[in-house]
Amino acid sequence: MSNDHAKDPLARLPGYALRRAASATMADLAARLHAVELRISDASVLMLIRDRVDMTSTEIGKILDFQSANMVPLLSRLELAGHIKRVPINRKSMAIVLTDRGQELLIQVDSITARFEVELLGRIPEAHRAHFLPALHGLWP
Amino acid sequence: MSNDHAKDPLARLPGYALRRAASATMADLAARLHAVELRISDASVLMLIRDRVDMTSTEIGKILDFQSANMVPLLSRLELAGHIKRVPINRKSMAIVLTDRGQELLIQVDSITARFEVELLGRIPEAHRAHFLPALHGLWP
DNA sequence: TATTGTTATACTCTATAACTATA
DNA sequence: TATAGTTATAGAGTATAACAATA
């Protein structure tokens, strides 16, 4: 207990702690990704489609839990920035694929997120570290 | 690994898992608190000031990490609903105090959050459960 | 009929800048 | 000068409803 959580009576509640931890951690990640002008959701999409040439907007949204309506401005931004392109699958569907520029950017994204993940785990006391990911896996469908 | 995280290659990243877990869990809590017409931030404030008659808006914001500008509409809502009142400390500061009605509502809030916290912990595999809170405590200041 | 992708829209959350009044 | 509280505003994130075109 190196920190000031004693001053916050709510810090004993797992739900509250989850909210505070996620909020602080995601603000940190967002700031790091700002260096490559990406949002967290943008980076998630780029990482998800890294080796794929066949994922549609709908599929991406299903996996990442983004509404399809919200995929539209997200993908438009990435396309406008030259990171992805839309490749027709049939007359109804489009595959979302990394461009060469997107591939290069992904190298930077990998570097940023790898460092971020290492530092995140590093802030968790060693005795609890290995339990963190399996615990979280219970908390979303 | 009872769930579908195998289909999501990002699920191995602790940061991503933290984001997904917090998002799903907080959506659940928000829905439960909707029954008493409170937001998560509202309920946090009520729980924080439960036994206090001397906390100012600024102090509350510092503990819960809400900007003071964002405290204004939050407290206005709670005051309008009759859950809190403002008691002058001096000509500059106001104490934020539960009304009788706020005290009664807090009983319901405690019931909702207690059940929520139990179910949250229940979704974490037993072997990892005790490590969850101490791990989170490393992740915010 | 169901699905893909889209448009428009609205609500919540959070952050910043600028201001008043008081300590 | 520093602090408490406020106003206005903007950027994100997220949700719903309605729609066109195609499977």
C-alpha cells in the first residue's frame, strides 16, 4: 500500500478501484498514442487487422464491441490519414486492410503499447501480477 | 478460460483487458443505479460524504478525481433532487451534506453496490480473486 | 428477411480557460 | 497571492433510430 488509498474510503470497493485504475491507465495510454495522432480505439483497430485482409467493419466492431454506427467516423479518419484502405469483398461488403503506411505506423504503435503494457504490469506488486489478466477475463463476455 | 477471449487477439494485453473489463462492469453498475436515478459519479459522492458534515466540493473532487468545474452540475442535480444540501462553512466555502432524503437513498445505494460488488468478485475465478484489489491499487495515484 | 454500411442525432463524461469573490 | 466556486465550451465516447443496398 504505497499510495494514498487510505484517504479514500471507496478504494476498498473493487468496482470503484476498477473504475479509477482503468480511467488513470487509459488516460496514460491515450496521451502516449497522441504522439502518433491515434485514439485508443484507432490503435485497437490497427492491431486487430494487422495480418488480416478479410475483416469487415461489422466484424471488427463485433470483436472490439464498437457499434457499427461508431465504426463509420473511426474508419473514415483512418482512411483519410492513409492508414487503411477499403477493399471490396462483394457488392455489399468491404474488407478493411492496412496500407503500407498503416503497416509502418503499426510498428510504432506496437512499440508504444509494448512499453505501456510493461510499465502497467510493473506498477502491479509482483505477488499479484500474474493474477491480473485472468481476473479481468472474468469481467467481460 | 470459459469465454470467447480466444477470438480476440488483443485480449492478451492487460491494458486492453482492463479497458474492456471496466467498460462492461461500469455499464452494468450504471444500469443498476439507474433504478434510483443516479449516475455512478453521483453515487460515489453520496457514499463519500456519508458520515461527513464538513466536506467541500473541492475536497470531494480531489478525492474522487473530478474537476471542480464538473462538480457544479453534479452537485446541482443532487441538490435539486433533494439528496444533499449546502451548509455554509464561511463566506467562501460550503459543506456538502446529506439530507434526510439523501440518507434514505444511501441505504438503497449501499444495497445496490453491495450486491454489485459481490457479483463482480464472483465472476473472478476464485484463485485470482484476492489479488484483484491489491493489483488495481498499483494503477492509480 | 436478415445483414452491411451509413446518416443523423443525442447524451454522458471529461477537460480547459476565464472569471468572481473570499481567504 | 492562493483558493473556492462557477460559467461556458469543446472534445471524446457511446447509444439509438431510421434508412439504402445487397445477401
